[in-house]
Amino acid sequence: MVKIEKIKGTKEKIYFSVKDADHAVVNAIRRSVFEIPVLAIDEVEFYKNDSALYDEMLAHRLGLMPLKAPKTFKLKEDCSCEGKGCLKCTASLKLKAVGPATIYSGDLKGKGVEVVFKEMPLVILAQDQALEFSATACLGKALEHSKFSPGIMWFTSIPHIKLDKDTETYIDTAEICPKKAIVIKGNKIEIDNLKCDVCEACIEYCNKNNKKALDISFSERDFLFNVESFGQLGPEEIFLGSIDALNENLDVFAKLLTKAK
């Protein structure tokens, strides 16, 4: 039975272990992050832009600005407007400013959409330079464009350590470890899974000194997950959203397989 245990976490990041799981399954969950719907600016219409940035450069910055969508928002293809764009699937943001000024993400105004980080600098306007545009945001998936990505998720196999009880080189190997992942507690040696990246510096040290103090290998069933949010969703929501996306794809595959029989 799969066991999940939260190790530590913050508002933006979480670390947890997944034990007795299949490598293919956890990798499928990781890849499904790209299929979580996320709100991002998709179209920008410039009325005036006297800034030092080209329209395309500024539009690129706007597209990467994290936005939070209302929970009732739908993907355009799933909306009753059939992709034409309406209040159920699109949101509008506007900006009009004259320099001198530094334009921040929080300066954009719009209904039904929240700018996550309001102090992201977008462009600097010099004296009498003007900037005016309207932008349209919609839900999308990172499979289409990276601006729709809610965050990043990666996992590593939890390292297993085997010790030779007849050797006394544990303290030396702990000092050699560049990540300080080897911890000495009395007569015991432990590995900090959050720090160890299996660089094998400790093993190389032992081999140079003709000692077989320890051996580190990857687990094939136990994994350490790291989830980092870009702000649109919480890290827990990202992980659960990945599982939901994977389940939806499996349901579609099962239906197609049934029809093919």
C-alpha cells in the first residue's frame, strides 16, 4: 500500500515522501502537472507604447505574470460559448499610465481576476512616455505554453545506505560530503534525504583510502517529492491536480479502449 508522509512545507513549497510506489506511476503524476488548467494572459492589444520595450517583449512579460482564476472559470473549449470568449472563460485587464513611473503587475486593473505578485516590475516609463493596453486572460495548460504552468514538481529515489560495521571512517565521510547529508549521531550514521543527491563523494573517498565503509544505492519503490508553486495554486493543489489530470486521461483511454474492442 502506498504511504505518503509530509516532511516539511511552506506556502510555496512542500517536501514529502512516497513509499511503496511504482516508478512509472509517480513519473506519470509528475508529468501530469502540464495538464492542470492555469490562468494567464493570452492576448494583448497595445494602444500606445512609448517605453523602451517592444510590444512583443512586454507582452511576453505579461504572459508570465501569475494570475489566480475564479473557481468557476472554465477552459474555452469546455465553455458554453464554444471558444468565442465570455465572462465564464476569459478575463480582461487594462492599464493606462504616463511616466515618469515604474509599472508593476499590481497596476493592472480587471474584474474577476487576481494578480498574485503585485510588485513585479514590468517596465520603466521615462518622462512623458505613455503606455496603454488591454489584455485578455484565459485558462490553458502547460502542454500548450509554459506560461500556463502552475509550478514545478520533481522527485528523486530515496537513497539507501549500507554500512560496514568494522570500519571507523564515518566521521571522515561526513566531513567529505559536500551537501552535509551524512549525520553522525553517537555510534549511528544517518542520511538526510532532503540533502543527499547521491553524488557518491563519500564512496569515492572510501575507495581512495581502500576502505569499504558504506555503499549508497537508489530505492526502486520509495521516492522523495518536491513541489514548488509559481503562485497560482498551492503546492498541495498542484499535486492533487496532477492526480486528477492523470485519472481523467486514464478514463478517456479506458473509453477509447472499450470502443476499439
